Amino acid sequence: MAVKLYITTYTARKGTHMSKIWKLTERELAALGPGLHSDGGGLYVKVSKNGKGRSWVLRYTDPKGRERRMGLGSLKTVSAQEAREKAHDWNKMRDVFKDPIEERRAMKTQAALEKVHNVTVKKILDEYFKEIIEPCTLDYQEKTGRYLDPVVAKLGTMQANMVTRELLLQNTGLGEKWRTNPVTARQFQGHLKAAWELAIFNYGLKENPADFKYPRAREYQSTPRAALPYEDIGQFMVVLRNCQDKSFRAEGHPTVASWLEWVILSGSRITEASKTRWGNIDEGKGVWTIPPPDQKTGHRRGKVIGAPFQIPISAPMKDVLEQMKRRYPDRTPDPDDLVFPSPRKNRQGKPLARTAMSSLLRDRIQWPKKIDAHGFRSTFTMWAEERSYSRELIERQVNHKPPKVQRAYRHYHRPDAKDPMLEQRRAMMEEWGKYCARTEPPAHNVVDFTKTA
């Protein structure tokens, strides 16, 4: 049986949109007014009502018989030749009964999947460190690096989208940290969660394996540092000031002892005192200025959020400075020199380590009761409260962060503002320095036998 094939050729009338394909010239394109203008072959130029928006549009009928419009780009970025080539390529897909819009969507999805497959754990952690951590302080960078380096070492070459919650708990030590040290675990997991959130935004990852709550995490209970009773501070200062270096260096009164004395007399934090430089000391005004990066409350996640904090220099603190100046017999200390530098050759130009102060208290001073260096802030606070100094004055001296509402109304928290409590704090710290120099027992421990007889 013969099959007859009928082929019908349609001839478009002159003046219709099919009479000529790719008919618009450059001059005509520039002169088009608002509306939809045919270029032939289903390609149109869409001009907005104000005439400023001009874009290429492909009109076609999909395999289901629906009329669809597919954007091919703006006339500013896509030339007429490029638009016509795109229209020609997409029309070829219609010949094999494919929908150009659906095909383009599938191609974008495939490209996104390939992009995700090429992202490794090392890549997202490196980008997180560079974008979020590098602008922060060096201390914060080092601390974060200690969290992320083991993860890169074990999972660095693995695809980021293949990492699971179980893998993080077992292979990075996160699960063990949650069982033994929940504070460290919370910080560690926070960095991993933030790194994956950044990768989700940059690469379209679907899930964040670090976004979970550990069910068996014990609640963290803070315990106060062992503090010396303020009644014993005079006897302690005698032992501290008579401390001598018994190591092979035999440098006399050790720098770490002067550092601890500075901490006690100022009520400052240990780390803030260790980073003190001669340029932070204004002996004329009697003020020690701590820049925001060196303060505990002066930065958050390493970013500066506070103002320089001033501590009045009392007479005993000036004696400590004079003692440290004598370590520079041939020159005047430079502004960038540390007031309490490490004596070790492998740490020249660096601050003393916190462990040096712990070693001083434990091995050299050997006080009968256990005390912590940070606890001397409590010793000062207890003394000040006993002397009826205002709570606000004490909190300001130890540089505790006030509540948010109070910070909003206190102008001296601005970087350019003066502290109205400075002179009041100076008087308080002078009194504290005198009390620390006392060697006699406190008055309430002395019994007057003439009155009791």
C-alpha cells in the first residue's frame, strides 16, 4: 500500500511578520517605540512603555500547545547577532519536541549540581576564614584556627555536600567535646555552622550538617575563681614584692611578679595587662589607656565595637612602671615596646603567657590556700564594696559591660567622649593601693583586752 506524503508550502503575504527572517536593522532597533516588535523566526524585541527597557524575547508554542515567552537578554548586553543565534539554537530543540524554557532550567540545575560537587570542605572553611575571621584580631584568628585546622586535616578533600551530622560528631571530635567541654563544643559547632551557612549562600548547598542541638549536652555551670580574701592582700603583697627569680637567668625580681602586681593594683584583666605598651601609658596625666582590640568587652568575634578604656595610674602603679624602666638602662623604652615582655628568647617581643602567672602562684609564692590570678578582681571588688563605694563606680573600674539600655544613655561609651568617673576612680584606686601596702592585721581581727577584762 502506497503512502502519499503531502508537503504544503506556505507563502507569507508581503508585510506580515514571516515575510522576512531577521529583518530588523541596527537603525530600526534603535528607533523602535514601546511594544513588541518581530524580528522573524519567533524572535521579538520588547520595548517598555517609557522606551528605556529593551530586551529580546523568543515566542513559541511548547509541546503541550501553550504559548510561551522566553527572555534572551537585554539589548545592552546581547547583540542582534547573538540573539538570533540563541533563537536559532532554541528553535532546534522545538524540532525534537523539547520545551526551551524547561531545557534551560534543567541546564542551570545541572550546572549548579556540578558546582556543588566541586566544593570541598577545605574550600568552604578557607573562604569562611578569609571572609569572616581574617578581619578580626590575631588572637581570634588563632583561636578559630585551632578549631578549624583539625577539620581540614581529616575532611578537607571531602565534598562539602557529602558531610553529615554523624561525620562531624565522630571525625572532628565535636561529639567528644560536647560530652566533656560543652562551652568549647558550642564555639566549635558555631564556626562550622557559620561556614556551611556561607557555603549555602555561595554555592547553593542544600543542608547544613552543623545545624543541630546536641541532646545530651550537660548544662554549663560557671564556678567563681578562687580569690584571696581582701584582708590578706597586704601580707600577700609583701611576699610578691620580695619574690626573686631563682631560675638560671637570675634576673632578680621577675617580670611576671611585676605583671601580677600591676593586675592587682589596677583591677584589670590579666590579658589586658599583658598587652600593655609604653605608648598606652600617659605618665603626665596619670592614665593607662587600653585600646578596644585589647579589651575583653572591646570587640565581638574579633570586630571592634567599643571605645578605649582609661584606668587611673595610682602611686604604687607608678612604682611598678619605674621598676620596669630600669630594665632599659641604655635607652628609653619605645612606645611599641611591651611593659611586661617575656624574658624567653623564643618569645622576644611577645607578651608573657598566662601560664607564667599560674606558675608563679603555684611554684614560687606557694600561698597556703589555692588562689587564681583572675580572682584578684574579686578581691578588689569585695574590698570596694566593704568601703561602701558605689556599685557603678566599681563596675566601671573593672570594665564590666553595662546593660544595653544603660549603654545607650551613657555618652562616655563613645570613642570621642571623656569618662566623668575617672577622677572618682583615681581616688578609689589610690586608697586601694594604700590598703595593699598594709602589713598589719585587719582591725576586726585585733581584740582590745583592756575593754574585755
